[in-house]
Amino acid sequence: MKIDDLDLYDYSYPDELVALSPLALKDQASMLVFENNKFCHQKVSDLLKYVSENDLLVFNNTRVLPCRLTGQRVRSSSENINPTVSVTLNKEIDGNLWTTFCKPLKKLKEGDRIIFSQELTAEVISFNDGQCVMNFDPGGKELISSLKEIGDMPLPPYIMKKRSLKKSDFDRYQTPFAKIDGSVAAPTASLHFPDNYIASLNANNISYCFITLHVSGGTFLPIREKEIGKHKMHSEYANVEENAASQIRKTLKKGGRVIAIGTTVMRVLESSFFVENDLRAFFGSIDTFIRPGHDFKVCSGLFTNFHLPKSSLYILVNAFVGIKKANELYDLAIKKRYRLFSYGDCCLLLP
């Protein structure tokens, strides 16, 4: 089987291993460590045992928007039939113009109006690749303010199929580093850290910095191409400020390791926008698809959750540690009953 064959990145897992809620003590989640070609079982609280003062931990400071809405469709030709529509914002196009995922999509057509509240409405503008472009009208408010008032957290589909949203998800699906509004999915690796984690890093003289990648809903879209090289990666907004870029350059120059806390960070730091610009500050839209054959220029460590089979995130793990070791990693995690996906356990990869 060729390395670009999607079926190579498939695996089976028991459904009961899908984590539906995080642990109460977040840093007590299990952490499967791969280092020096060996595996060992630790807890997230053990992470700093593997990090030296020469290394740099890079976190994503994006903040998840409560961007899942429920509204009533209004159509001039059928005023008495106003079906309920579920709308999840995906990516900002310009201001209040966003791509969205809608259910049921077949109930919508261009020109329809969706009423979410007295203040927040939206007009259906167009359709593209199973998504609906909507122009939101927050009634004189900032759209983000309206979302924070009436929106629900966009938990992944595989969780919402098994349970309803809980009030606690508004806190639990947000990382302690969340600062910049813009994501419609959490950078889940950082969900493992307690609120005082930065103080722990400072106390241990561990260097760290933050970048921003606003995760789009495209992270949950399946790869439909049989040959993964033909897959068109979703684009996302990224920002690396000069302070972070300078820390990364200094770390690499002195021989330290840059450890990405999450695949979102790795996609930014290994993007052509960053690498080909001599690791200088940048902001803009990126569509980095890291697959086997990728030449890693910046990251030599990755802390991440366990990801869905045939996903771009699982393929990224294969690219980083190799296909054979990725299979061993996931086989071992499943055998040892690690909790999977967004609210699940994690691994530390130091190949």
C-alpha cells in the first residue's frame, strides 16, 4: 500500500473509549510518551520531566466562540412554515459574513432569513461544498457579543451524537490560555492544563510562547480523496507575533527543542508562510497539510490528543513519528484503554 493511500491511515477502536467529558483533574489524564524509540505511560502532570530549560513550549491562545445556534427559517413564500435550523459558524469571510454548517441544509435556499433571537438574524447568501454562506445581522451589536449571549459551544459531532450539551462545557471546552476570539473548535491538547500552568512553567524556568490559529470546523470534515495528496486542506487564520518568532529562532539556534502543544501549533510553525520567511512574524490564512514525507524544520516535539482515523490530524502524527510507530502508538493506547479524542487522554511525541 502506498503512503498516499487513505486506507493506510485507518484503525479500529472500541466505541466506549470515546471520552464524553474531561477528567475533573485535567493534568491527571494519561500521557503515552514516545521517546528514544520507546513507549512509556505517564500522566500530563509528568510533562515537565521531559522538558529542559533549553526547550520552548508553544501554545495556541485562540478562544472558542459559542458559535452553535438554533433558529427559525423565514421565507416570504411560506410564512406559515418556519422550520427549525441548526447553524454552526465555521469561518469568517468578512465581518459578519461567515461560512456555516447547517442542518437540515436542504431546507434552505438563497434569500432565506434565519431568526435566532430578537436581535440576531442572518440571511442565506449562497452555498458551496456543503456549506452555507450567511450574512449575520446582530442588531447593532458585535456579532461575537451576540454569540456569547445565545450561542452554544461547538462540541465535536462524535460527542453530540451521544449526549446533550452541558453548562459545564462552556468552561471545559475552553483552554486556560484562551485569549483571542475566533475558533469554532478547541485546540484540544491544551484542555489538559490547569489554570495555573503558566506559574508552573515559570517556577521550573521553562520557556514558552503563544501563537494564534483560529481552528475552523473543517478540522472535523472527513478526507474524501483516496489519494491524500489530492486532498484540499481547509484554510485557517494564523498569527505569529515577533516576540514568539524571536523565541523560536533563539531556541533553535542554541540547539533547544521547539515542542508544539497541539497539532494546531504544529500546522502554523511548519507552514510555508513561517518556514520560508526565515521564521519571521506573519499573519494570514494557511492551509498546511502535514503528511508523510514532510520535512520538519521547526518542531521536534509534539504534545497532542488521540485523533480520529483517516483524519488530517492522525495523518500528521504519522508524518511526525513514522507510519509504523504511529500504528504502534495507537495500538498500545487502545490496548491500555486510553480515552480518545477531544476530551480524552494524550501523548507526548519526541522522536
